Amino acid sequence: MRSLLILLLICSCTHKVNIVNPPESLGRKHYEAKSNKVMAATQGDYTTKAALEMFEKGGNIIDAFVAASFAVSVERPQSTGLGGGGFLVFYHKVENKVLVFDFREVAPLKGHSKMYLNKKGEPQPMLSREGVLAVATPGLVAGLWEIHRKYGRLNWSETVAPSIKLAREGFPLYSHLKEALEYRKKLFFQDPEAREIFYLNNGEVPKAGTIIIQENLAKTLETISTKGRDGFYKGSVAKKILKTISEKNGIMTQKDLNSYKVIQRDPVVADYKGLKIYSMPPPSSGGVHVIQILKMLENYPLKSYGPQTTKSTHLIANAMQRAYLDRAKYLGDSDFVRVPTKELIDDKYLKSMSDEINSAKAISADDLKSLKLPYESDETTHFSLADADGNLVASTQTINGWFGANVIARGTGIILNNEMDDFSQKEGALNLFGAVGGNANLVEPQKRPLSSMSPTIILKNNEPYMALGSPSGTRIITCVAQTILNTVEFEMPLYESVAATRIHQQWKPDKLTVEAPFLSQKVEAELKSLGHNVERGKLGCSIQAIKRDKNTWIGVSDPRGEGHAAGL
């Protein structure tokens, strides 16, 4: 009788978790790997291979980071590239310190807060999304060069070599790139170099498996391999970039390229469930809000409620909503505006928000009000790396929307970003991802636009434990937070933590998006009865995560994508 009672108690606490299953053609082994030496979880086969190749050559984790960054620029041109920028969170084992590097794009010197408004002061959204006025000064190459100069071991040219080979020899057209080419065809086909590289003569997208060769990009990478940073920001490549921008009436100049600076910042840090969370500070809103969501939920017994139940989902959605209200009001580039980072993750402030999310019903976005602060801020790519010495890398990089501004700098193969859309055109205006803009994020010369990119590293007992991140615009924050909750709070294995059904609530638009394979019909119905505007949809996140289990690295590339986890 006693054993039956124990069994019943166990069963009452066990909840079936819906997860995404990998494609049968690849299987789970393609997306999950284990190794006691090095590990790479990236969004592409060739990117993972480039990272591992550096380790095989005797390079260190920063050599692997640089090689992966260049390779993914070739392999995922719809998401990232030399014409974009990004963030790096790096746990340096020897220094026992988490280092953060910001190589985000910046507004051109001629940029200003009213550059996208018409004569009536109304926003013109397409100006910041399509064409050369949408282009911010790229930071990727400068970031890779400076970080490698400080911490790399191999010769610079060795780290660029895999990407040159990939651009020249090509890779098979895969489904996500094909989808992006179809979706952006009307605009991207208008670019002469895009037509030559990505489309057939009749304007159609090639069939899956067609080899995509980017010869001009290979030549540009060769120049960067030889000349380093100057191979991009000066000389022939810079002249071609600026000529394309000038001919299309853009505002970027050589002064913008000359003045670009990589910034080393302090991470945002918080204690959570006995762990130390390190993530990106402003101009990313990601780190602040990942921490806010986790800390708001920390004192609730989510594990006893169970994953994907009505009670836990209601609380998680409310925490997301509260965090995104703060994002709209306070976050921007801390080099230009005061972002109250310390106050936003203050324990007393988060306790007030934590109390508020335990509501009987969903709170309407219009009824949700900012709380008083204590006195005193869809397309991307991410990869995570780990090595045998205990170093960790989490890096998120982007050109913003699919194919950025949909302009290739003629003769270079470089797809230019449309990162200016991450600025607010005016207070209250929406960007590409539906995020509400605030005054703190208005355009200013050399200012960095607000980002949701959330590369995150977690330490346990002062030892490396996890590295993770994701693409997908404003959804990055909630996807990263949920993966941590699944792993730490619900104690799910890493693969299930990544593959589990996700939700997203970003305050406005006021809806709770649930991604396939969705929640149970019962839970979704109960959430609607609580006032949540539940919609089924696609979030686009592709978590790339690494976790330490005793002496073994476990790597998982999200089965929603076409990535690859592998170790040595």
C-alpha cells in the first residue's frame, strides 16, 4: 500500500512535456553531442567544422570563435555576415573572469533622430528596413580582429581560411536559406550581385541542394586574411562598400569606417538558484531581461506546478510581459543615455514585480503600469563553444532582418545590414519585430541600437556550467530564459530543455504566442479563460547550448533549425 501511494505521488508530479523532434533524415545525434574535450553547438555544419578544425590545429577557443564567425557569415548569409555585428560573452578560465565584447553596429555620423520621419513627423518604417539608409556602420570584422589580437593563438590567416574555402567551393542550398530567398525575392532579386549569386536567370530560387558559391565574398575574405581589420575598413573593400552606399543615396562615409570602435563592457550578473548568471549589458536589453524573468520566478515553486502547466505558464508569461514593458521604457545605448541597469535587476524592485505577476487573471498590456525604480536600460545567428580547459564562448551575431538591407556592396559579396531599424523612429513606434520604441533608443550619431541578443554564460560553484543563446529578434530573451528555466528549475535534460514547446509574451502586441508542438488543449483553454490572448505561431528561435555534466560537455543545437552539435 505504501509503495502504491509513493507511485501515485510520483505520477502526480510528472508532466508530459511536448518537444520538437529532429528530422528523421538527421536524427537526434546530429543535434546532440557529448565530449570531455571540446564542444561546438552552431547553426551550421560548416560552421561547427570550422570551429573544431581550429582546435585540431592546436588553436584555442578564441581561434575557434573567429573561425566560426567567418564561416557562419558564409553559411548563413540570410542571418549574419561581414556587413553586420554582434556580441561575445567569454569565460576566461585562466583569469577566472567573464569578459564581454560589444562589436554591435553604430549609427553613421550623419544619422539623427528624425531621419525616418516624414514632414508630418510620422514614421516611415520601410526606410529603416530596406535600402542603404537602413545600414549602420558594421562592427563584425573589427570585433573579430581585436578579440583575436588579444586572446588568439593561431595566425589570423588560419582562422579565416575555412570561410574562404567555403565561399569559393560552396555549400548545398538548405531549406531555411531557400525559404529566406523565396520570402525576400521581390526585393533581393533587384540587387545585381544577389541575382548572380542566389537566383536563377528567370528569377526563381534554385532547388534545394544546389551549390551556392560566393566568389566575390571569398576574395573579400582573402583581403581580410592578409590585411586584417584594414582589409575591411580601408582600401579596395571599403571603397566598394561606400561606392554602393553613395550611389544609392546613403549617408555612411569613410569617417564612419575609420572611427568604428569595439567596446569591452562589464556583464550584467545575478545569482539564481545557486548559480551565477552572466549576460550582455546595454545596448543589449537581453541580459537585463533574461535576469528579470528568472528572478521574478525564482521564489515560485514552478517545479511542483510542472512544466507546460497552466499555473507555471501563466506566471512565466506574466514575467515576460513585465520585463518587456521595462525594455520599452528604459533600455538604450548606455554610452548615450542613462540606462538604470543596476536598478532594473535590484532585488527589491524584482520582488515587487514578482509579487505583481502572481495575478488571478492575465493583465492587459494597456493596464500594466511601470513600477517605481529604486533611487540611484528575427534574424540573427548564435553559437556556443567550450574547450578542455573550461573556457566558454557564447556569441550572437546579426545583420538584423533576412538579408539585412537587401543590398550587396557591389564586387564584395558583403550583404549590408539593416540594423538602423533597431533604433526607435519615434517614441511608441514599432520595429520589424513589433517591439515598442522609447526615447532612450532614438537615433544619434555613432550610437548603438538596442538589441535583444542575449549570449549568456552560467557558472556553478565558480566553475563553467552553461553557455547558450539564440537568434530571433525580441524572442531571443524569452527563449533563453525558458531554456534556463527548463534546465535549472524543471531539471530537464539539456536536449529536452532546448526542444520543449516555447511561449512568448512581449507586452505589446498583447498576445501570448505558443509555438509548435504547442501546449495541451486543456492548458491553452485554461490560459484563455485567465484572459491570455493565446495564439499559435512560430517564434524562430534556435538555441545553441552547451552544459557541463561532471567531466563531460553536452552540446545541443536546436532541432528546430539546421545546426549541428559536435565535439572532439
